[in-house]
Amino acid sequence: MSLSGQLFEPRFFERFVDIEATHFWFVSRRKVLRRLLAQITSGRVPGYRVLEVGCGHGGTLDLLRDVCLRGKIFAFDLELEGIALAHSTTSAMVMQADAMGLPFGRDFSVVCLFDVLEHIPDDRQVLRGLFGLLADGGQLILTVPAGPSLWSYFDLAVHHQRRYRLAELEDKITAAGFEVEYLTYYMAALFPLLYLKRWWSKLAGRFQPGKQSQDYDLTLGELSTPKPFVNRVGALLLACEPSLIGHRFHLPIGTSLVAVARRPSGASAPAVTGGPS
């Protein structure tokens, strides 16, 4: 099965480039990922291979290069617009590929999937494919948006297929053959604020599924650098999370989920069951 077709809105790539360096959400996510990546790459033999699946415009490739100093970084994306931007901002090897038909063997010690799985219709099949890319003991690290109750114009505009519940994500990762080592909500302080904002947008009639131009315009408004005061408050609200997650605490709520899972030594890929969900 191919993922040919648009999984992400190309018009948003440059907007993400503009805001990722300073927006509190992205800054906090990088800090969380830095903690976990440092843990799962510590002690690995130099030359280990790291793959980022769906690297987009390359926003996390510099982070991978900084943390995985003794590793070799590879990345791919399906969208040519994102690849072109990635080539202009990073020295990592970036190629075009389809997550359903990857030209790799079991060569990787770490596979990264950062806010990508929610865009893919058959997430179960992709997880099985990623299992097949990892060497014995290799690890998967991924993030996804959480909370179906937060579904809104933003999800429609950026071509999300779903927002995840924790138990749902755990079941799908386990069904693909992985052992889940750590799974938690994060961006916890943002959940009540975002819930109220989404609730108000529906109450005020701003969220009307099917009005694509409206979805796009509202999402553009969110994909901008917050005012300095808002950015500082957001950063303060999330300041403790990287440390908590670095110590493997489990947060009870959040607008996103982060997971670390391992391919057990000697494990074979599970049989294919079910379909997209």
C-alpha cells in the first residue's frame, strides 16, 4: 500500500520554519525529545544508525545531530516541498520515500517519528513497517497529538486522521510487536486552555467541518509566533515537563503523547491483522 497523495498541507511548511525556533510549544518539545534521545542513545556503539521518518522541513534534524553525535543520521519525507526546505537547512542525508515501502533493511538502532503517525490512514501498518527497520534491541521514539475531544479546524487543515488516546496508542504499538518502555501524555498545562479554546470555537460557530478555507485561515492564525508575553507564559507553564519526562514520570493529561518502545531481541514481525483505524 502506498502513501502517495497529500498527507500534509504544503502551504504550512514555511510557516513552521518561521516559528519553530522560538515558539514555546516547539521549544518544549525539543527539550523533551533531547532528554529521551540522550537516554536511548547512551552507550550505543559508535556508527549506530538513526532514521527520522517524515522529517518534513527538517525541524528536528539539528536536534538529532546534536544528541546522536556518534551516530549516522538519515531522514526521509514524502512531500517534496518539505524535502527542499530540509536540504536548505541541514547537512543530514534527506531523501524522498514512502513510509509504506521503505528501501531499508533492519539497519537502524533508533527510528524517530515526530508528529507524523496521525497523518497516515493505516497507522498500524506503518508501525509494523517501522518494527521491521529496527535491529534487535533497537528503539522507536514517537510523538502524536492526543485527545479526541480537542479535534478541531486545526486537525482538518493539517490533514490529521485522528488524535490519540493513550490506551489506543499503546495497543497499536504493542500489536506491531514492540515492547512499550515509556508512554505518557505531555504538554499537560496546555490541555485545559486548548480544550476551552476548541469548545469556544464550536460554540461560536467557528468550527464548521467542511469549510476548508475557514479551517485554513484559522490554522494560519495559530501558526504564528505568539506575542512575547504569551510565549514567556507558555514556556513557564511547560518548564518542568522535560525534567519530569526525563525521569520517566507519567503525566495524567496532555495535548500530546510521547512513547519509547523497543524491538525485543529475536522477535519476528507479527502477522498482519485488521486494517486502517
